[in-house]
Amino acid sequence: MRVEQEPAYLLHRRAYRESSALLEAYTPGHGRVGLVQRGAQRPRKGQDRIQPFCRLSLSWSGRGQLFTLGRYEVGPVRIADDPRVTLCGLYLNELLMNLVPRWVPHADLFRCYEDTLAMLGGGRGTEPALRRFEFELLGAIGYGLQLEHEGETGRPIVGRRWYRYDNESGPRPCGPGGTGCVSGHTLIALREWRIPDAESLREIKRLLGDVIRFHLQGRQLHTRSIMQYLSHEGTPHVTIR
């Protein structure tokens, strides 16, 4: 198998043997791919280093699950040089690493990832950008939320009612203010991707966070732990969860 000049973003990189690196990249045409970069620890003079949040053009060849990286080009970094924004970008990468299997292409999700980086880089609403990516990611990998009707009865979602989301069946009616409950207005806003107010955004954040934790099946995200630590330390930050 040989692939030439595929658009990509680096999700993860670690040293491999004496001079190489193992890369996980995300592409529109091949999904998440595993690559070996030979000589990565001793790059040639004038050769750009592959790093996260740059649009890449990658070529690779080989067979099996791990391919050999060939020629590549590195574009400019697409997000701001801000630790808080960088953490948000790393959070996106961790979601893709943990929830998206290798070699399953999702061209729309690739575009959503790219758009989200642009929003993070432009300072255009970090929280809505993260929530939109979470929502699109769940849909792309087959775990999209059922937001049209109640899971058990089939009755339409009503804005003035309250619901608790069941990951197996969908929304179930509950009393207002109950643990994990969200308003029907919020479910409808999420379905139509309208964020009417700050309270609905907080409810959407909690709902998507619960669904993602369910599908992570106990796996922990490092970026979430870092954000929780910063929160305990009183450091101003953008919360992920």
C-alpha cells in the first residue's frame, strides 16, 4: 500500500527505538493511521518537525497496521500559542485517539476537527467549539444522541419538560432539578445546534460529558485531569468537563 500527500493532523507522537518515532495521525481518507517516522530523533538540516495542530501532507507505504512515513510537508500552527487553548486542542486529540478506531475514514469529522482548531485559534467561543466537536464525534462513530423523542414511549421531546438521558434508550422524563436532568429546551437546542443561553450550554456540557464517559468505558483522559488540577489550584482556565 502506498499513499501520497494525504492531508493529516498529528494526534500523538512518541519515541521509538534509538532514532525513530511512532506517530498517530488523523486523515480524511484513511481515518486514524499509525506511522513509523525513521530518523525522527535526528532530523536532517532544514527539515521541519511534525507537531500537533499543523495541517500536514503525508506520504506513507507498507502493509499491516503500522506504515512507514515517507515525504511530508508541515503547514503553520493553526491554534493560538496559549496553554489553555493548547489543552483544548490536546483534548480533541485524546478523544480521537480513544474513541476512533484506526483505518475508519470520517471525512466530515476531519473537517469538523479542522474547523474546531480554527475556532480555537481565532478565539471564537472555546466552549461552543468543544461541545460541537463532541456532538459531531459521537454521531460520526455511531453513538449519536437520540434527541427527537422519548426513548421508551416514543413521545416527542417537549421543551418545558425535564429528561434524564439513558445511553441505551435515549431521553427519559424526570423531575426538574434531578441529578443529571436536562430540560427539553436544551435537548431541542442541541438537536438543532442552537445555544440559547449560558445555562443550556452548561447542560449540554454535562450531558455530552456523561455520554462520552460512558463510551470511554473507564479510560481516563490526561487533559481532563490537568483541567481538574488547574481548577483546584484556582488557575483561570477553560473547562473541558
